[in-house]
Amino acid sequence: MKTISLKVPEGLDAHLERLAADRGTSKSELVRQALEAHLDSLLEAGAGSFGALAGDLAGCILGPADLSTSPSHLEDFGA
């Protein structure tokens, strides 16, 4: 097993200390479990396409349907 070291704020260390004592485990084991769970959730979140992940946001903003049809938006384009 590889070793890494990190600095945590005192409040987080106290929280880890209490939780480790309550569960009868080490702070290192708690950090490993939390890190693994977090990384797994990141991988699951990234599994879909951007369109699938942001599908609920499509159409939620009011405005012109197509800015490319307005000549005022094309002023100075390519200048």
C-alpha cells in the first residue's frame, strides 16, 4: 500500500478522531473509505454524456431561439 500525507484543518481532524473512535477504526481507514466513495461518485457522474447530464437544463433560459438570425449579433464578426 502506498503512503501519502496531507494536512487537514483542526476541526476536520477532530471530526475524524471522534468518528474513528466511535467506529473502532483508524483515521486513515476513514479517509481511505471517504476518498474511494468520492472518486467512485465522480466516475459515475462522468459516465454519461454532457447532453445527458445537462438535459434538465435545456430550454430553461428565455431568449431568442437563434441568435445567428439577428444581423445585430453579427456586426463586427470577422473584423
